[in-house]
Amino acid sequence: MSSAYKVKVNKIFDFEFTEEDISKIDIVSNSKSTHHILQNNKSFHTEIVQSNFDTKKYTVKVNNNSYQVSITNELDTRIAAMGFSLGSSKQVNAIKAPMPGLLLDIQVEIGQEVKEDDPLLILEAMKMENIILSPRDGVIKSISATTGDAVDKGQLLIEFA
């Protein structure tokens, strides 16, 4: 397998790098998440703001401009070509209470379109507020609880259409 990486920036721009390309970058690490890069006699200050190593998605600031970056290698490409994905699971069609608690806030309405990682509701459990995020893009089909309800573990809260 070659050591090529495909990089997508802001879901619009595509780049491809080899390990040789990466080794030629003039880069100095200032800290674990900040770096200084010189490219074509231009200076760039970078900071890794957010990183998810499992999904290989990052938020990177370059000279104070933020970019959403996703990286794939040849193995990821081969797995996707076979119709699989790393860490994939079945399609989630319902949100159930992950633990018993008090429903503090419902941040969506029936019929509302949501994106993956949008906040759906806030559940207080063990004196902590837990924000439940959408596991996928979709439309809210039903909401089975109301603000202020005490919910049990596994209780249906939200269904997707």
C-alpha cells in the first residue's frame, strides 16, 4: 500500500499528499496543537482546535481562519469501495435515555430537520447536565417526553422519520 493521504477541506476542496510531500514541509511545533509553517516564502500560523482521531476529522485554524479538515488514507478508500466503513453501526432511528435522569430541555420540535451532532436535549443525571447530540442527519418524527419529566434508562425520547 502506498502512503498517500486524501484531504478534504470544508467539504469542498480536495488535496492529495504523499509521505514524501509531508516530509518536505518546513514546520516548527510551538506546542502540542500549534505550529508555524513556511511554504513558498509565506508564513502560516496553525492551531488544531478540535480533533477526532476515530473519524479523522479536525478543525484547524490557519492564520486565524478556521477550516474543517477530513483525512483518508488508502485503507479507508479501499474499505469504502467495498461498501464498508470503519466503526460503522446500524442506522439510529430513535434516541433513548442513556441513564435515568431529569429532562431539563428539549431543543428540537417535531418535523424539525437536524444535522449530525446538533443538540437534541439536555438530561440531568447524577448532578451533571448531559447534552444529547443527534447521531445522524434527519427529521424529528416524534418526541415522547416533555421538559421536566423524570426518565428511566432506555426510555424512548425522540424518534427520527
